[in-house]
Amino acid sequence: MTKAAISEATSIADWTEGAEAVLYQSCGACRHVWYFRRGFCPSCGAENPQTKQASGKGEVYATTIVRRAATPEAKAHVPYAIVLVDMEEGFRMMAHGDNDLGIGDEVVMQFKLFAGALAPYVVKKT
Amino acid sequence: MSFITGVGLTPFGRHEGRSTIDLMSTAAESALSDAELKRKDIDGLLCGYSTTMPHLMLATVFAEHFGVQPAYAHAIQVGGATGLAMVMLAHELVDAGVANNILVVAGENRLTGQSRDSAMQALAQVGHPQFEVPLGPTIPAYYGLIASRYMHEYGLRPEDLAEFAVLMRKHAIAHPGAQFHDPITVEDVMASREISTPLKLLDCCPVSDGGAALVVSRDPTNARRVKITGCGQAHMHQHVSAARTLTEFGAAAAVERARARSGTAISDVKYAAIYDSFTITLTILLEEIGLAGRGESASRVRNGDFGIGGALPLNTHGGLLSYGHCGCGGAMAHVVETHLQMTERAGPRQVRDASVALLHGDGGVMSSHVSMFLERM
């Protein structure tokens, strides 16, 4: 799957560029925290938000197990879990995860290949 | 002020060999005839988009093909909310004096014009291209995520969602144009194969070919008087990862804006036409709008409240779930059915009183919301 880079470039790489990291951004002016990268704060408009690496710790907010995929690459992985994770830094992100994850589970971030590219994958915190 | 003066709807399902433009033309011809208007009377044209016929200028392509030369025309895109957004815009344009008779039209050979996988892939692109789409989500996966959280918050079971699939099928059986006519039970829904948990095949609307059209006019063109009394929108997010909560999506805000314009109280609503791409969509919209209490919509279905003879008849054509879903025309079928009900032309599906109606549509992943009140004068 080709990557569509729609955000502004950052000096550190994340999983969308093949590095084992999740990045997020925060605003020095209003303290807003978010995931989808851009060159300004979507809450107050301030420029030069800080881009930081997340700890990888979070809690499952929502979960689904995909049993019918649409692309040949994804079909090879069926069934796979897609989860929304509330990260401890205060932003929410989509990730893969173990199929037995439930809402409220505390998780830690790992990374696995999906359809030939690196993808975030959460497992229960031990 | 504006009136819906004519409506047209094709059957939904398979229309082998018919293109987007063919299906739009059939529906448009039918709406014109219903409004008792000629092509020369049409001075405005709004259309949606088609995944099988992507074009920069679909409205003018259609205008040329169909044979109208409007003073105002363009396409708009708000995903599944497009149908109602077009009707809202037509209402606002007529109200502002920009045009007198606006043809609103949508159609697509979404089922036979492409493979099911390519339809699913095209739709999944409403996800974030960098942070979501690489994870292989599908539209049912986005809605599966929403369902998991909503059901967790309000204690709903999969059997509760299934009630809506059964109800929509029951309604569709009474409409010859619906895609599905085989009766189903809650057990059938539960036994259908899982697509993306907790959603099963029968919790999901089908992909269909079809077309729908209507005319929005400044003045009545015939004896019928269905007035658009107020519309509203809300757009809180695009991507499911960026939604602030998975329990408040903007539906209530859109309805409140429409209500402020129309002066209609929710308690005055006699007929409801609510977007039902999935059973969870319908459940959440009914409950967020306040047509049912939180977590209570399924018990309202079991009580018969949303049936043809119930206190608040809902999607009596069978909705997207069983009449079918051809893209922008999907939600317009809800409008057409509402108009038929309000003008007492719904035949065996006719409800006792549809004098005041509330319509609501959403696009994306519960991202864009459009609400509309209609009243029979």
C-alpha cells in the first residue's frame, strides 16, 4: 500500500515512515494534544507545535475484528483487530492489536508488519 | 420557504448495463413528471458524485445529457449526507431567490459498475490516508469501532441492533422497488456472517444500483403541499480516530439548528426518515436525536413504535438496509418515501399521519450531519 504523506515533514520518523515509533503533537500556547500531524495547532491556530514520541502506553477505547477485508494484501491477515487507543499523553490513535482485547484494557505499543508495511500493534500490559 | 413538488425513485438492486447518467435520467424524468414541470422550467440543478463515474463536473455533464440549461448548477460531496445536503441547499437557494425550480438528482451503478472489493476500497478512503487506511480498515470496521464503544456505554447487545435489520426488511417487503424481499428474523441476523465485529452481514446495508430525484420549488406546481420548514447541519470530525467521543456525533446539534429554523418540536414529529447505513447508525442517530432514549431504541422497535402502524413510523420503504444503497441516491430514497407518505401515496405502506416529518442523514464515519423538517400544509 502506498503511503500518502499529507502532513508536514518532521525531523523524527514514525511508523508511517517505517520507524518503530508513534509521534504526536502538542501546542505550547494552549496545551492541546493531537495525533494527525500538521504545522499548526488545530485548536488555537498557534504555529510551531512540538512533535514528540509517545510512550506507547494507553487504554483501549474501541475495538473491532475485521473478518472481511477489501484488499488482497489485507485479506492475508484476516481476522485482524483494529482498535482505537487512548494514549497516556492524551491523544487517540488507531492501531492493530491482539484479537482478545477489550474496551478498558491497558496496553503497550509494539510494531508488526501488515500488508508489507510497519504498523502499530498493541498488546495487553503485563 | 420552499416546497418539494415532485419525486422520482428507481427500484434499487441490479440494473445491469445502466450507467450513472442512465439511472439519474430515469429518476429525474420521473420527478419532473411528478412535479408536472417541463425541462424548460428547471432553472437549478444539484447532483452528487458517483464512484463509478468520477467527474470534475458531473452536474453539467448531466444537464447536457438530460437536456436542461439551468441558471445554477454544480455537484456537491458530503458522503452519505449528500442527498439531504443537496435538498437543504436547494431549499436555501430557492429561499434566497437564486432559482425557482431546482432538480436534485443522484444515481449510480455502484453494484454492477465495479467489483464489490473495489466498491469497498473506494469507500474505505474516507479514512485517514496516512494514519488509518494503511491499517486495512473497511467501512464496516469504522462502524464496528463505533458500535463497540456505543454498546459498551449503553449496555446494548448485538440482538438489539438486529431488531433494526428485521424492521427495515419488514418494511421493504411492502415496497416492490426494494432490493430485498425475503423476511428475516433476529436469529437470521445473528447467524449471518461477521463482517467486522460486532456487525454481521445483515447489520450492513447492501451495495446497489439505483437513482433518485426530486424537485424543490419556490411555489407549489401541483395540488400537493410538502414544505421544507427548516434544515441544519453539523460537522464535528472526519476520521473516527479524531472524533471526540463515539456517543455524541453532531446529530443532535444538526437537528437543533433545523428545529430553530422550523419551530417544530421533536414531539410534533409524526414520521421519521433516518440514515441507516448500518444497524448501529440507525440506533445511535435515533438516540442522539432524541427520538428514543439512550439505549432504548431496540425496545421501541420490539414495541412496534417504528412500524407502519406505530407511533413513529420509520423508513417505511425499508431504508438503506433493505431498500438498498446506491450512494448519494440512498438517502434521497428516504426523502422520496417521506414525500409519498406525506402526500398519502404510499399504498400498502401508507401510515395514518405523516403530516410532520424529520429527516436526518450522516456521511463519512458519523462525520457530517444534515437534518430537515418537512410539513404538509
